[in-house]
Amino acid sequence: MSTALLQMLFDQRLKSPNHPCKQISVAHSGSTTTEETECKFGDTLVKSKAVTIVSGNTAVRTEVHPEGKSSVTSDSTYVGECPAGMQLGDFVSADGVKSNILHPDAGKTPASAQ
């Protein structure tokens, strides 16, 4: 993961014609970005606030707080080159399934199968 990759994903997300969310506000203060969005899923409207903090070139923390729902926190830290079998954008979930944030439709595989 890189800062450039995160920015690209952020920009693409808002341009997607199939994206159910619209940005209400975005504010930058130093290394912190705060974004408020509204997402429509059928007849349900979900408002949320996301706070992303970038620490130098090595770490990113994002906290998403949807109204009336559980919050989600993501911590990413650069620890070196990608390990064997991994490439830029890959991540392994807690249940051991590997996906790529750049190619979400490419399928998910158990990390142990790599």
C-alpha cells in the first residue's frame, strides 16, 4: 500500500457510476482527512464519517463511523517489500482470505493456497 495508491482509490471511488455513496464534505488538516458521506442502499440511507490519518510515508489509519452501526478501523503500516506471492494492493483478511483492493472482482483465494 502507498499514499499514491490510497489517493487513487479515493478518487476512483467517487467517480464510479455504480457507487451508491456521495461525498457530503471533505476537510484536510495537516495529515488528517475527514470525510462525510451518504450511501443509499435500496430504501436505506446510511450517513458516515471517516477520519484518515497519514503518518509520514509509512502508516495510515482510517476510522469509519456509520450512524447507528459498528465502527471500522483499518491500520496499514509499511514493513518492507511485498512478501513472495503478494503484490501491491493485496491484503489478507483475519480469516486468511487474500484479495486485491485494485482488482476486487478478480476473486478471493485462501492465503495458504498462494
